[in-house]
Amino acid sequence: MAGVGTRILNILFGLALILLGILTFFFPGASLWVVMLLASIALLVAGIAFIIEGIINKDMKTIVRVFTVIVGILAGIIGVILMILSIIDQLAALDLFLLIIAITLLVLGIYRIVEGIGGSGLPAWYRILGVIVGILEIILFFLIIFLDPLFGATFVLIFVQIWLFIAGVMRIISGFLPAPKEGE
């Protein structure tokens, strides 16, 4: 059964994602450094949340739990690397920032699809939404990699705003979902 700690963690993480989305929406002219720093913090927090959820959520299948922890470790490492680069040399970090964002979107997209397909304890509508968001994240990965980097940066900012809201809402909803019954 999903514990109270997991539910509270999901709700708090969801609220943090929505807050970050609001901040990026109301301050679009913020410097790239601030955007990279916020992204690095979000990745680090996401990584920690995924690791904790993969370890303590016994309702997930073993393969989904292992994948959740792996995604959490990768997101945390990427967040730390991005944080260091955004402090050291912002201009040199721009291309790497876009690459990291693109790769992160690819990894998160794959995770959401795997969770949507393998997360049998979750409601069908939630799994379908996760698969849709995962597909959108993978599409954005390809758009960032193959389009003009400046367009990619603008598109990333808009997508990140939308993603933060959707991912935040999904986390909050998962914090209120009832624990799955045996055999679901």
C-alpha cells in the first residue's frame, strides 16, 4: 500500500513543479542562468523523488521500481552537472543545457511510457495520460536536437512551463489516488 509519506511526497513535489511553472510563466525574461539553475534544481528534486518512490512504493511492479530508481539517479546526476555548469560558465553551458534538457525529456518520456504500460496498479486514465505526456516529451527531444538551437531554447521554455504544470498536476493526483487493491 502506498504510504502516507509517498502520498505527501507526491503532493509536495507536484506543488513545487506547479510553482516553478508559474515562476517561469511570469518571468519569461529571466536570464538563461536562472532558467538553467531552476531546471537543475527541478531535476535534482525529481531525481530524489523518483529514487524515494522507487524504494518505498511497494505497489509498483519490481521492474517499474528499478526503472524508477534508475531514472531518479540519472535525473539527479544531470541536475547536479547542470547546476555546476550554470554557475561556472553560462555561455559555454547553453548548448550542453539544451542537450541535457533534450536527453532528460527522452529519459522521462520513456519512463512515463514504461510506467503507463507497466503500472497496472494505476487507473487506466492516469496511465494513458502518462503515455501521452511521455510521447510528447520524446517528440520534444527530437525537435530540440534537430531544430535551430535558439528556437529550441524558446520552445523548451514554453514546453517546460506546460510540462511543469502537467507533471505537477499528475503528482498531486497520484498523492490523492487510493492504494490499488490486490490483483489490480
